[in-house]
Amino acid sequence: MHQRHTGPHIAALADVEPEPYWLARTPRPQPASALTRPVRADLLIVGGGYTGLWAALQAKERDPGADVVLVEARECGWAASGRNGGFCVSSLTHGIRNGHRWFAPELGVLERLGMQNLDGIEKTIRSCGIDCDFERTGELEVAVADWQLRGLRQTAQLAGEFGHDVELLDADQVRAEVRSPTYRGALWMRDSAALLDPARLAWGLREACLRRGVRIYERTPVEQLDRTGRAVLARTPYGSVLARQVLLATNGFPPLLRRLRRYVLPVYDHVLATEPLTDDQLAEIGWARRQGISDAGNQFHYYRLTSDNRIIWGGYDAIYHYGGAVRDELHVRPETFAKLAGHFFATFPQLEGLRFTHAWGGVVDTCSRFCPFMGTTRDRRIGYALGYTGLGVAATRFASGVVLDLLAGRPGEHTGLRWATTRPLPWPPEPLRWLGVQLTRWSLGSADRHGGRRNWWLRRLDSWGLGFTS
């Protein structure tokens, strides 16, 4: 019988657990009770991921007397906030080149605010005693084909112009940092990236919110929002919240405001975690400075070391399911896990024999400009922040603060930015949406295989201002 996948990389998946490594770690918090009665609040936050948790924490910091309620459909940190790679980067625009494409006139302000935001995250982690293995390591973007070096030089020039500590490395220099035969060069962003345990960050923020008096109800999905006079009524299966204002923080899940659904595309990302590397295996690859790493292809991988020296390896495949489907069973995709395993051992052939222990997926809220958008509606009764496109570990803190200011009608430097006051282009309806995503994925793969040459479809997207990557 023909086997779909063969080779030593498949054997490495033999004992893999289909669950996120981060969420499997202990201790984890005991879930809060579900909401089972009508309650009132000054501010209701829907969603217990980073956006919602940062919003709740900042709302209480700004007004300790505010009555803040947060409801989460599962448990806080269960979705994207506990499933990502743990890269905490300063960019608010999904990278400086994407920011230059969309917001060139205000990019200097955005880069400065992004660095201040990263510093603020580190300060909060320290002051709140959040044990999430925070490491200010910097990040390497590695070229695995010669054509990718041109893009790295362009990024380095832009980053230098805006004051970042950045260095271009040739093949020998990057292999002195991390030994892979695939590397042709790299861009080292020394100051603008940190690594952390994403689930423990979410759990730590949750605890900080509880200490400040935020009322958290888990296993409490919001089924409907209704305008009631000068308030908003959120209906849940067993109760309700009547709130003066509501902040929606639902990531890639269908927005409760239907008008927002055409702006968000739920895409599945998948990740592997290895067993801990031995001292000899670490010596084989170097990686003494423990930088986060991504490669510079259109379809790219991201990877990093954990505190116990596992390698988290994810990315490449970005899977959109017809109709924007978001279901638990879509977290597990064996064909993608097999592909990622093969790519892992092509990058680190000296680690042959290493086994994977965890494999999982999670949904990413992609928008057409690849960075968050936010706003308010219904006379500033409802605010929202969405569209992080997989780079939200840091940006969620900043975006949630902007939404709080928009809800309060509080003007500031950031609330007047085009970044904060415009929406992305909407996605087309089905079946055009699904066909467009598939054609784009195929075209990006073709560009990676043919020296970065962009076909007619990618050039057309470029002309529309949609510079797609994976």
C-alpha cells in the first residue's frame, strides 16, 4: 500500500501529544465559575485572551473604582494567547516593511510607541510578578535562499533609519550564532523582540486582573448583544451582563458585530514542540544567545528555545477552511505536522533522532493589512480590536489601550493615528474568498520555489496594496 509520508521525520512524531505544549504545563489556574445570573458592569470585556486581559488590567489601572467584568467562552488563554510561539516583538504593524507600506508618514511614531509598549510589557511582568520566562533576546530573520537577502537589506535599512539596533550577518556570521546548513545570511534585530511562555503570560495577567477586582467568568460564551437604552445587554447561556460599555476581544472567532466579519479571516497555524535537547545536541547547533528565529520566505517558519531547551517550531502552512470554519477538530492536521517535521530536520540535520512531544494548531485573526484595526460603534458603547495576524503578543496591550481611550473619548497621540482610525480592506464573500486564499497560497509557494519571482496574481495584489506573505 502506498504511504503518504515516509522517512525519519515521521518516526519523530510517533509519540506526539495533540495538545499545546504551553497549555499542558503546570500549574495552571483553576477555571472560574460560569455566569449564572444577571449582573451589571461599567465595562464588559468579551474574550479572555491577551486583548481582553490587557484591556481589563489597564481599565482598572486607569480607574481602580471601575466595575469591570470579563467573560470568556472557554478558559482565559485557551485560544491564540496560549497557542502561539511566544514571540513578543515591538512592531505594531506586523514588521517595519509592512508598516512602511501602509503607514509610511506615521511609521516613526508607530515604531517609537511600539518600543515603549514592549518596555511597558516588561515592566508589568516584573511589577506583577508574572513568571512567564521573559527573555529580551532579540530576533534573527534568516535567509534560506539567496533571493531573500535583498529583502533583509531593505528591512535593515528601514530599521536603522528608525533607530533600531540592527545588524546584517553573512552566512558565516549567522552560522556562528545558530548552525544550520540552510542559512545564507540573517538580519539580527537586537532590541525589539523578547521571548516568553505565552500561556503563563495569559495566566499571570488573569491573576493580576483578579487581584485588582476584575470579575472573571469563564465557560461563559456571549450569544447576543442588544442595545438597551444607554447600555448594552450581553446574553449568555445562564445569565446576562448589562454594561455601560463593551469591549470585544474575540480574535479569529466570529465577531458578535456582523459588520466586522468581512474584515477578519480565521486562518489556522500549526506548531510542533521537541523533547528537551541534551547538552550535546545544544552544542551541535550553538544558539547560545537564544534568539527567536524566523526565515525570510513568503511561507515562513518561526522557532525558538523554551526554558527547558525544547525547540518550538511552527508556521509555513496557513490554512483557511471554507466559510471561515473555526472548530476544535481543525487544531490537529497530520499532513501539516508531517511537513513541519520534514522542514525541521532539513534545517537541523544534526538533530536526527530528536522526537517531537506536542503538536497543535490555533486560529489566527488575519486582516488584509496584516496588523490590528480597532474602533467603536453605537455611540461609543462598543469597542473592538482585531486583525493581529499572528503578531499580537505585544500589540494587544497597545491596541486594547487605544480602544479604551476611544471608548472614553480621550484624545491622544495614538488615537489620532491613521493606524488607529482606519479599517483594512474587506475580504470578498465566498466562494471568492476561499478561491482567492488558495490561489494566493499557491502563488506564494511558487514564488519561494522560483527565486522570489511574483506571478501575475501576486503582482495584482501588490497593485491593490495587498503585499501578501504567508
